[in-house]
Amino acid sequence: MRSVILLSVGFCLAVAVVTIAGDEKALQPSKESYVKVRVEVEVRGVLRETDKGVTVTARDQMYNLFNDAEEITDALRATAYTLDFTRAKDLREQAKVLSGKEVVVVGMSELRMVTRAAPPGGTSGTGGTAERPPTPTWSLQRTVVVTNLNSAETR
């Protein structure tokens, strides 16, 4: 009786190990797999409509990494965001009318995880020790898929 129980337990463990090993192969993502992180974006700035496209130029707000309530004002810069009207084609005509004016654009953009590339060979070059993996951060893409467009004066 004892040998039957041991044999049964051993068989169950063997089946569990085979199933887990089989699941690992099934859980491996394909080379075409990906993750897109989309966020809602609101940009208030000056709209420009040209032959090349429509942009809104706005001042980037930057905050202290260790105190996100503290805005860093000495590093002010302006960024031009390209507007994509594929989801709101009717707003493209409104953009022509608002060219040169301050507007508020609401839409979607993509956040991408970015990091410093590892050095060739995976070593730091000083003594051949392995370098610590770089820390990723996030970058907001400069294309906004427009869902709403209004003059800043009407807000």
C-alpha cells in the first residue's frame, strides 16, 4: 500500500514538472509582441498650420525628481507637438481657423520606456567589471492624436 501511495505521489510530481516546463515554452512571447502605453494629453500652446502639418508649441513643465511639487523653472524649453487628426477629421478644418492663436488640444500620446544602451560587450571598460544595468525612464512622444480642439480664450 505504501509503495502505491509513493508511486502515485511520484507520478503526480512528474506530471506537474512536465506541465510547468511545457507552460514556460507556451508563455514565451513572440518577437512581434509589444506593449504600448497611451496616455491622455492636454497641451495649451500656440497652434501653427503649415504645408507640412499642424503643430502646437508649448512650454514643457519639469519637476524635481525628489520633490515632484517643486517645478524647475530655470530649465524652461518649448516643444512643438505634431497633431494627428485621424480620429477627429472634422477638427482639421477648425485647426486652419485657429492657426496662430493659443489653443487647448486634448488627445492621446504614447509613453515609451527609454534607457541608456549597454556598452558593447557588457563591460564598463574599467577593469572589465560588469556595469550596473541602466535605469529606465519614460519619454512622451511628440505626436498627439487629437480628440478635442478649442481656442484657449473660450475655456
